[in-house]
Amino acid sequence: MTIQEMKTGYEEEVAYQKHMLKNLSYWIQLGTVTSGIGIVISYLYHQNLWLYILGISLFILGALLTITFSYVGWKGQKNIRAVVDDYDQKIKYFQHKVCQQTGITPKVK
């Protein structure tokens, strides 16, 4: 595997994970909207027991969806950072190895 192939593979992985994080944001929005609908239903129909329970249930379900997908998004962002850090470490290692083999002094950034 060449460095260019490795770079391409890491770029594809990061792009895919960013796409999945974007999809998660839609689920977070769905949870927020569900909570909002639950609040409105429970406020408008507080005299009707069944609709009030439905509103409270929607609020709780939406809040749990929002919290869960927000946590998953946070972990996904940490995962992207870990992939980028791993890529940086591998590139530095390979550059160091090449410099040792060729006798060239490595450039310090």
C-alpha cells in the first residue's frame, strides 16, 4: 500500500463518517419536532386525559430520541478526530522511516 492509497482511504472514511453525522442531525431534528408536538398537544388538550397522556408520551419519546442521537453524534465526532489523528501519526511515521532510509533530514513543522 502506498502513502497515496492510504491517504485516499482515510479521506473516503472521513467523508463517509461526516455524511453519517449529517444523517444523525436529521434524526435529532425529528426528536426535537416530536417533543414540540407533544408539548403542544398536552397544552391544548390538557382536559382530555388520553390526548394529554399522548402529548406527554410524545414529549418524552422525542426528548429521548434527541438525547440519544446527540450522544451518538458526539461520539461520532470523537471518532472522526481519532481517525484523523491516526492518519497524522502514520504519515509522520512513514516520513520518518523514509528520511532514515535515505539519510535526508526531516522537515519540522
